Amino acid sequence: MKIMAIDYGTSSVGVALTDPLAVIAQPYLTIKYSSKRSLIDRLKSIIKENEVRLVLIGNPISHQGTATALSEEIAAFAGKLARSTGIEVKLWDERLTSKYADARLRELGMTRRQRAKKIDQVAAAIILEEYLQSCPSTA
């Protein structure tokens, strides 16, 4: 069962996917979008092409553990995506994932410009890694 994670932003989203066994999380791509409809259409295509069965969307909860203004927008988007695709969509706490993603990319020696192109999809991969680590092992 492949799982997809999304690091949602107001003009772009990062996407990460697991392998077919849902063991390894990998950055996939960054989508720049102009409308939520176009974003949903692109995500539906990725979901179908990759046979995704679960979507996680990063939920930017505050450091105090409360919902933010963007959290409400993301929850509404998650509902639209679930209705549009017919698959399960879950919100996942994404606190500090962008900072961790930036640190990983810095460790690789990437310039600011290179990091800017990859940070959203790496943040999505971190969301996915955290989710996979939280799941009980089936081995």
C-alpha cells in the first residue's frame, strides 16, 4: 500500500511517496499551483498513477498544540481531496518539518536556491517518515 504525504503551502505543495511496501519515504516533487481545483486534479493524477491508498497532509499546529489559521484551510482542503479521490486523507502534525528539511539540505551542501526548490518535498518526506515510525511494525 503506497502512502503519499503533502506539505501544503498557499502557492506550492511538496509531495512524498512511500515504496509499495510503505517502508521507505522518498521526496517526489513540488507542485506550484494557481487554484485548489488544479492542485486537486494534479494530486488525483499522482494518486492514480502511483496507486496511493492513504494521503497524509501536514497540519501546521502551533507550538502550544492548537490549530492555526492555515490548519483550518488545510482541514477543508483535506475534506475536498478525500471526497474527490475516495481514499482516506489524514492530517498529521508537521511542526518543525520545514526546519528539519532545511537542515538536511544544508548538510548536503545545497545553496539557498537549491534548497528552496526541494524543501517542500523533503518536508513532505519527513512527515511521511514520522508517520511510518509511529505505525506498529508488522514484521
